[in-house]
Amino acid sequence: MAVTRVPVAREILEWAVHRSAIDSDRLYRLFPAWDEWTSGEKHPTMKQIEHIARATRTPAGYFFLHEPVEIPLPIPDFRRMAVRAQTAPSPDLLEVIHTAQLRQSWYRENIRAEIQDPLPIVGSVALTDDPLQIAEKIRQLLSLSEADRLHTSTFSEMVRLLRDRIEGTGVLVFTSGIVGSDTHRALDPEEFRGFALSDDYAPVIFVNGADSKAAQIFTLIHEYVHVLLGSTGLSEVGIELSDSSTEVWCNRVAAETLVPAEELLWRYRSENVLQEEIRSLSRYFKVSTLVILRRLYDNRRLSSETYHHMYGEELDRSRHRESRPINSGGDFYNSALMRTGYKFAEAVLSSAWEGRTSFTEAMRMLGIRRMATLRTMSHRLAVYG
């Protein structure tokens, strides 16, 4: 019986490889005839097309097109124009957004059966509001105080505190450094650091767990500001200037929330060695040294020359530090709960044990495959069947 082969345009094959960032060694291990396919000497079979689609995380139907097409982001993009122009959204980013949207949709339907009124915090602020006043509002909403900084000895502890406080206001927080539970698909902080999915009943914050803990802290508050604005979008998140007026405003609010100017200026000691001082302030406020430098510059404690010189040095230093995904290794259940968020996981498990959601659907929502895992996760959250 003759094997059916399908001509695939060279441009489509190259585009699929490029967008998936699959390395050439793995590519040729999987598909030894790749050069023959791209040259047109030979065509892949239907089964091989399916394998290519899985390897490059590209919908199989795209291989029947004559030329590549742009796969748009399903949410607004607030990243800088330079970042957006570098490359199309990766399959990893698209999958993470779609998964978050799926979970948000499930949670919205679930919560609407119990709560009739929308969350008052969503859309409660505007870009015309004073950033200092909104920062104070956020500190009140999250009950943030000087004592919190003193009682959290590490950046990881501050991440957990902020996550729990934000979820306490009704927002779902998902943190993951990988796609699903696939440790071979690490998310790239250079592509994105977080996003917000605004909703009156089920707002979502996603934080790239492959980023440093200091960066995650800033991302959590930055995206929380987006929720208060009622704004959905993908954020690059950084203390430097952005092309977007929305991002500039969110950065100002987040910076003031985490590092109040009044307290910063009271604690800053100009007589100390600058590098040692910014690191000391970084440890106290639980933010990166880059944020501290920017706050000192904005409050006229550093000259433009000193600021840009020090910022460049700290940026190079931070890029050389190893960044380990938050959920690679360690306790499996803690990692799984970070990916789904404690609030979401508790809602899904409760619904399953009460019979409102099938166990199959619950496992799909939680990204787990075994009933034993679901039972253990239920015990971890004190949700019993």
C-alpha cells in the first residue's frame, strides 16, 4: 500500500521550527529527512506531519498553508515595541495564557453560583488617579506594613505573603516557571514576566516563576494594579520607562507600594558606599537593587550619570545570577498548588467532592493525572471527600 506524502512549503517548516525554538540537534534526531523536506526533494507523510506538529507545538492544520501566518496573542500586549518586534509569541506563552483563561472561565462559573455581586476592587482606580494615593490604597487592601518587611526574612517569604494577601482580596494567582507540568518547557522571563486577566468575578494574575524572586514581587504588585484598573494584558514589567502610558503608571504605583518614598528617604544613608547601601535597602524592602536605584533617582538622590552607570552594572549582575523555576524540584504538591493557585485548587477540589464537578474534569483543571494525587492535594488543603 502506497504511503501518502504531503508537500509542505519550506517557509512553513522553517517558521514552525523558529517559533518553537527547537534546537537543530534535536530537530535532526527527530527528523533525519528534514533537509530533504525543506529542499523539496522529499515530502513528509501525514504521520510525520503530526509528529512535526507535536515537536514544534504547532497546530497540524498550519502545515497545509502556503505561507506562515501570524498567531496573535489573545490578550492586549503592553510590552515595549522593541520586545514585541523581536519575535512572535512563543507556543509556550500562548499555551500558558489559554490555560489561565480556561481556569478563569471555570472559576467564574463556579463563583457566580455562590456570589451575586462583582468584586468591588476590579476597575476601582483610573489612570488619572494619583499614584501615591493608589499605592496607599493597595497597602491597605493587602494590609502591608513595615512589620511585614521585618518579619519576612527572605524574598521567597515575601512572594508567599503577597500571593496569599492578593488571593485574600478575591484574585486568583497562578505562578509557574514551566508550561503545565513539563519541566522541559521552561518559560522565558525575557519574553514576559506576567499578565493579568481582568474580570468582575474572577480576575487572574499570572507570574512567571522562572523569574527571580525579587522580580516576582514587583510583578505581583504590578499586575494587581492592572486588576484594580480593570485592565487585561501581557506585561514585560520593569522599573524602566515603557512605550505604554498604562505600564508607566502601573510601574509608578507598584514602586511606591513596595518602596514608599517617605520611608526610603528616611532610611537612605548617602554617606555609605552606594553599592552596599542599595543592597541593604534591597534586602529591607524586598525588591531588586534596580528598583531601589530607580526610586533613589526619581527622588533626586542620584545624579543621572551615577544612576545610569550603577543601573547598567546591577542589570549585568542580575542577568548573570541563576534563575531557577519556582516549581522545578522541591515538594511536588507545593509546586502543583503554586501553578494552579491555592484559591483555584480549593474551589475545584471542593466542587469535585461535592459532586458538582466530575473528578476527570477536576484533574484536567488542576493539571494532574492520578486520583491518588487529587486525594493527597485535597488533604493538603483540608478539602475532604
